[in-house]
Amino acid sequence: MVTVGQIMTRNIVKIDTGTSAIEAAKVMTSHKIGSVFVRQDDDIVGIVTEPDIVRKIVGAERVPYYIPVEDIMSTPIISIDERRPITEAADLMEHYGTRHLAVSKSGVIVGV
């Protein structure tokens, strides 16, 4: 059985609340990733993905320089334990219509 922990990306990129959507997009571009976690103090409170920026900003004709990430982030974060099979992750992603899942270990996010 292949587990989520075996295929996840361990590099977690975080941005702070108050960061503009344009800065979030620049971070994703520079790291060559499709999502960033949103941090408030030391807690991860949401996730912003490329589709969030496309649908909620570009598609809505909003100006990304003035939109804070907390206005477009998905919350609560959908997560799965790293020991779960990838088939369960696929089912969760299909159910929630997402391409990104937070991967947790003992309740702490350790990957995506």
C-alpha cells in the first residue's frame, strides 16, 4: 500500500495573513508550486491555490494588489494523515473538488 507520506511534498511554503494575492502568486512562481499555506501568528489558518487566484480574483476582475490572501484562502484546511493510503487522499480530493491536501502527522501539517 502506497501512503500519502510516501508521495507528499515536504516543502511547506507559508505566507502571513495580510499578504496580497499578487505576492502570494509571486511566491508560488518563485517556488514553482501551486499552493501556499496562510499563517496567522504560528498557526496555519488556510491555503491559497492557483485556482483560488484565477477564479476569485482574475475571473472576478478584482485587482490582486489590494486583495489580502485571507479573502480568497480556503479554510478550514482539508487534511489527511500521512499514514493513510493514496486512494483515500484521491477520494477526499474528489469529494471536496480540490487538487491540494494538507498532510498531517500527529495533528501537525508536515506536507502537501
